[in-house]
Amino acid sequence: MSSYPESRSVRICAPRPDAPVTIEVDGHNVASGVEAYRITQTVEGDPEVTLYIQPGWKGLEFEGMAEVVAEPANLRHVVLDFLNSLDWRQLDAAVLAREDLDGEPGELTRGTLSQLREWAAGA
């Protein structure tokens, strides 16, 4: 669902996990209205930046050099990308090595959820 078919000038600067992210479209910082972003490019294609905007935010205005797609914030893709990036062997090993396993029913499920939360928080 491309909001504007022509290319825009886009700059994204995410220096460190604890630092604020700058997302500029045509020199205008729009980071305050963006919940997530995705940058994709095929070998034969131009880069495409997808901005997932906060519900009700109406502050985007575009002009520039990369195709920009503005969509309502739906973070399912973020969750799916995170889960798809996991190696089940690493998850299995990390859960079994946890010190908070208690032998109670559901310990592996609780351990798995705790491990996923910790990894997601550090992603």
C-alpha cells in the first residue's frame, strides 16, 4: 500500500540501542510518529523503506529518493521476523541452561517465554 509512488530522500540513523533514532523523510524528522520501520531491497530493485506509523498520527509529508510506504502500525511482521530469525537449537540450549527452571509443571514453557522476552528486549 504505497502512499506515494515516487521516490523520496530518506535518512535513518540508529546509533545505539539506548539512543534516539532519527528518521528523516526529505529532511523532516518523522521519528516521533513511527513505531517501526523496514528497509528492503532486491538485487535488481531500488531500496524501499516502509514506515509503520502510530495509530492516528497524521504528520507525514514526503518528497525524495527511495520508495516510501506508510502503513498503519501492525507489528505482526516484527514478531514474525523475530521468530523466524531464531535457531531452535540455540533456543533449546538457552532454555535448558536457565537457572530459573524449578521442576514445576510448565517450567519449559515458562523458561521458553522468559528466554524469548529477554532476547526480544535485547534485539
